[in-house]
Amino acid sequence: MALSAHDAFAAQTNARRRRRYGRGRRGALAEINVTPLVDVMLVLLIIFMISAPLLTVGVPVELPKTEAGAMEDQSEPLTVSIRADGSLFIQDKPAAFEQLSPRLVALAKGETGKPIYVRADGRAAYEIVARVMASLSTSGFTSINLITDTGGPSSGKVERPPPA
């Protein structure tokens, strides 16, 4: 196929335009590389996932184990912790038995229907745990929960073998 003079002139003009507008040379990169951003965000996500469970309650107690399933987490629950030696803690601050009801009523802001979680060490005396729960009940709190670990001894439920 033969080219006319007009076609040859048009090809030269197009080549000049490409050079003038930067198409012939390397232009500025217009997109952002998001790979480093994704890497940093994944590292932060892993750090927060690992550290979040450690920030809930600061009093170390050895919880008794039961078969009960785990509960869903709520935002800032009211907790009373009882150590093996009988010392009491409201959230993570030490408290005397006489301070228990007034401080919890103040923390609950008068909402006696708000759930309270009692975390008692498995070696704590039953008398202390019963006194704390009775004090909470007489203070008007209606939702008192005992916190335990899962995977403990069986409650007597007998597993029957499948019929053959």
C-alpha cells in the first residue's frame, strides 16, 4: 500500500505531538502503591487483636472451670473480683466489703438492672462469695453473674453411646 504525501506529513506531526506532550518520555506516576499501607494495617490489626483481651480486667484470679459456654463481651462491664485470700476488687481497684454496695451503685449510676460479673478465685471461701452476692442482691442489683472458665469437670451429664 502506498502512502501519499499527506499521510507522511500526518505521521511526522503525530510523532512531534507525542514528544511534546510527554508520551515519548517517561511521565510522572499517577497511582499510589498501597502494598506498604496494607502491610502496616495488617501488623496493627494483629497487635490490637492480641492486646485487646489483656486490657479487660487487671486483677489476677484463678477462675474455676465449668461446662458453661462463653458469653459475648459487653462494653465496660461492672466486675467484682474476689482473690483466694478474700480480698475484694471493684473493676481493678481494691475495696473493703463495706464499700462494695455504695461504690457499685455509684458506678452503675442508679441502673440496678445493669449486669454485675463476680469473678471469684476457685480457692476463695464460699462464705465470702455468698456474702458478696447477698450484698449485691440487697443493694437492688438483679443481674448477678458468676464468671468461670470453660472446659472443667462434667456436671453429671452422661453421654450415651449411639445405638448399634
